[in-house]
Amino acid sequence: MGFACLKTTYEHIELSEHGSPVISGTNMKITELVLAKAEIVWQNQDGVTVMESVLTGILPGVPEREVMMAMIAEGDPTNKLTQK
């Protein structure tokens, strides 16, 4: 099963036939490389597990970081930590 890809200005990245960025010569999406996962286990003083948590998401790229920095610079009236 083959698929057609379009070259991009990035040497190792192509666009799939559906327009998704993939690693050249594969069908692995770029977003699969930037997925973040954090796991935590909380234990009490006796070593008994009281809570386990898994958090997943996508690491922000340059455009997303620029938006977040602008939001921080402008201030966020909903963020109670920044209110005095």
C-alpha cells in the first residue's frame, strides 16, 4: 500500500495525500513525535498509593509558544494567581 507525498521546505518532512505532515518515506505523523506523556503516583507516608495520574498532550510549537507568551505579557484576568 503506497501513498503519495508532497515535499516541503524541510528535508525530512513531507505532506501526506491528506495534507498531514509526516516523516519522509513513512506514514508517521509529526504530531506523533511531539506527544507528551507524564505519569505520577502519589503515596502516603506508609508507602500506600493514594492516587495515580496520567497526563497526555502535544508539546507546543513555536507559534503556540508565541501566542502563550503574548497572553502572559497582556495579562490574563481569569488567572487568579496574577491578581494582587
